[in-house]
Amino acid sequence: MGLEEKLPSGFLLTTVEKAAGAARKNSLWPATFGLACCAIEMMSTGAGRYDLARFGMEVFRASPRQADLMIVAGRVSQKMAPILRQVWDQMPNPKWSISMGVCASSGGMFNNYAIVQGVDHVIPVDIYLPGCPPRPEMLMDSILKLHAEIAKAPLGVNRDRAAQAAEKAALAATPSLEMKGLLR
């Protein structure tokens, strides 16, 4: 005979991790980092037609200290990379990021010295969103996938250690031509 059978109806039992995961996933505050044409699609996602407010993302934050989700939309130049990292470092933990568009994810068609060939060289990325530019529906889908990841995330010291190890590994990784599928 379990505890559930002894409680009167109307009681809900859960763990602290599940309750905190539900609270976190339903109250994301995005920081915009719109750099190119993908930013227009990101702005339209927050407008009335697509309405991100129903997912707990009422307003895009201008201050990184009030945000916990960074959406990098567009190509990242070498001059912009340190600023992107500075904004990322100013965001409080826990924080997540979405790389929106092919330019942010892999440098896109700009394979030259001035463009960072993937924002994952600068900050850790949780969700890669392909497309040129990706549609607002695709951004909403990636946010819902991020919600699922956030809801399953552990709490406490183990989460911090895992996040630091993942960030260190991601920043130390150097993509090769073999990883991009160009060399066989």
C-alpha cells in the first residue's frame, strides 16, 4: 500500500527536480542577439501571429542579467564574437542557447576569415536550428525541444559540474574537415 492510496483525492505528488524543471521550462526569458536576416524571423516569432507568450516567454530581454536563454540569430563576425561571449558570461546560471540559422550554426556560405564558422566556438549551444532563414514555426519547435531538455535537467552541484565539463569540451573541440563530411 503506497502513499498515493492513503491521500485524499486532489493531492499531487512529485519530486523537487520535476517541480523545478516545470517552473524553469515555463519561464524562459530570452536575450536577443540578432545579427542578420534570421533576426527578422526571430522578431516575428515574438509578434502576435505566433505569440511566444503562451510558452512563458512574454518579452525579449535587453539586459543579459535578466535573461536565461540566448538566441543567436545570424552570422557571427570575428569582431562580434568577444561581445557575444561577454553577454553570455553576464547571464545568470542556469542558461541555455539556441543557434538560429545556418550562418550561426556553421558559418553558412561565408567561409572566410571574417566570420566565425559556428557560434559553438564562442559559447556552448544547446539547440541547433537549421535553415536560411528558419521559419518562426521552426524556432517555436526548437524552443519546445529545449523545454523538454530543461524539464529533465538535474539540480544542484551535479548539474553545474556537467555544464562546466560540457562547455570546456565544446570550446576545446576543433572541427575538422572529416567532421564536416568534406573529406572521406
